Amino acid sequence: MVFRSHMDAALAEAREAASRGEVPVGAVIVSPSGEVVASAGNRTRELKDPTAHAEILALRSACAAAASERLPDHDLYVTLEPCAMCATALAAARIRRIYYGAADPKSGGVAHGARIFTHPQAHHVPEVYDGIAAQEASKLLRDFFAERR
């Protein structure tokens, strides 16, 4: 149930992102005690910033709260497989575990594409769990893009 409740919070962030016209991706970072310490949805269009992915924004907030550039023992829940940029940032932050919903065969950087954590240059390899609420996360994305076609 813990996995699900944190993914529900990430899905809520994704829905909020969609309501702002952003690609519906949401992320939450959870402390070792199980407390959500940061949450965000995509804001690339709003902020005119190509790095304003949900994961990056949540990392920035969690690192500020921890007063550290590293978040060992913290977990990330995100509705879509992180891209290569986000996966690299998550490794740099030393995130313990990544739980993601929908796979991203086109732009993913964990199980698809660059597969950041398989490279010898990866300084840190988090545990990765996929498919959590994948159907809901995929539906949010499908519906969002269908409305724009």
C-alpha cells in the first residue's frame, strides 16, 4: 500500500501538470521515514526551461530541504520512466530507489534508450521498480496527447 499511496501522489502531480497544459508527469521524493519531502509536476512550458521535468524539480526541492546535494536513502516515485537527463541527475543525487509507472520506449533513459544505470560511468545505481500504476499513468499521457491531435 505504501508504494501505491506515494504513486497516487505522483499521479495527482501529473494531473495538475496536465491541467496547466504540461505533459502529465508527476514525481514525489520520500524520506527514509516515509514522509513525502518534495513533489512536482512537469513545468517545462510554464518556466520556459527544458530541464523543468518533474523529477528535476522534485530533486531541487528535496535537496534544498535537506541542505545537501545528495539524498541517500530517499526514494523517488514518478509516473513515467525517467529520461536520460533525469536518470543521470537521480544517480548524482544518490537516490536509493526509483519507482516508476509507465515505460517510455521513445525517451526513457532507464530501461530504454540510454539505459544510464548500465554504463560503467554510472557512479551510483539505484534500485529500480517499474510498472507501478502503469495503466493509469499511461492513460493520462494517451489522453493528454489525444486531445492535442
